[in-house]
Amino acid sequence: MSQTTTIRVLIVDDHAIVRKGLATIINRDPEMTVIAQAEDGQQAIDAFRQYQPDVTLMDLRMPQMRGVEAIAAICAEFKQARITVLTTYDGDEDIYRGLHAGAQGYLLKDTKPNELLNAIRTIHSGQKYVPPAVGAKLLQRMSHPELSERELAVLRLMAQGMSNADIATALSIGESTVKSHINRLLSKLGVNDRTQAVIVAVKRGLVSL
């Protein structure tokens, strides 16, 4: 097969053993080749500029710069970029952010090798690849009330164990305002207390501990 028809793949993941395993699977396919690897979002952007791969596999949570930010930056610069998220995280907010940033696919790391290769071919052909379970969570996310930036900021500080007074100081707002934000948060998340709010937020990918 000529080099021009080979699907050139960039792997982005902060774990070397994951990159090696993915490269082994992909390079075994005669129609694909791994042309570069990166271990964080900034390296991903640099590698994309240098190699301009046909398909990029992007992890979400990495040091320096996360996957969502890297996807958004690459897609802003390269309109034809074809990227699929490949992650262990299946929270509805993770899925929403990844696809909203510009990814064409969303895969979990327990995906079987044949499905991974099929997803790469599908995305290379210009189509989206979202497995049914992921699509169901995305639909679930679309039905949730949107949290404001301020509510998300309060939620992240709650997840760090901060009291209302600490949150008020950190955000330079009044403690009564913090209480109002928390009441709205509990309502939007459909929970009764702060602990439940943090558990739901972590599960959905709204915050990380």
C-alpha cells in the first residue's frame, strides 16, 4: 500500500505504557501508521503543527494542558483536524466538552482493538464516531440545566472542602451570595446537600478531585 493512502495517526496520552499499547495495535494494521506521540496538550499542539496527522487520539486529563483545551486550540488553527477523544472518563460533562471542543469521536480505553481501528477509519472518512452508550450520556447531559461559570467555580471550591466563608474569600463575594449559588447548584444537580453535590459533580466530570 502506498504511503499516501496510509492513515497517519498521532497519539496523545500522558502514560507511556498506554501510548506503546495503542501504537502496537495501530501499527499492526497495514492501512495505518503512528507518526508521532505526545504526553500533554501543549506537546499535542506542537506535534500536530509539525506532522499534521490524519487522525489524532487525544486523552482528556493530562498535565500542563488538558485534552479539551488542546482539541479546541488545534481545531481553531486547523479546520480539517480529525480528532477522537480516547479516555477512561465517561462522565456526561467530559463527553460534552470533548465533542463541543471539536472532537469527532469519543472512545473509552476499554474499547476493543477492532473497534478502535474502525473508529479511526470512520473519523478519517469525515464521519463522527460516538458509541451508543456515549451518545446516551451526551443526550442526558443536554437535558441537564446549564451551570453558570460562577456556579462551577463555587462547585470546584466545594470539592476542595472549602467552607462558605472560605469560598466567599476566594471569589471575593459575600457569604450570602455563596449560599445563593450553592442553593441553585443543589437544585440544578438534583441533590440535597453539599456532599451529594460533589459526588454527582465528580461522576459527571464537572469537577475532578
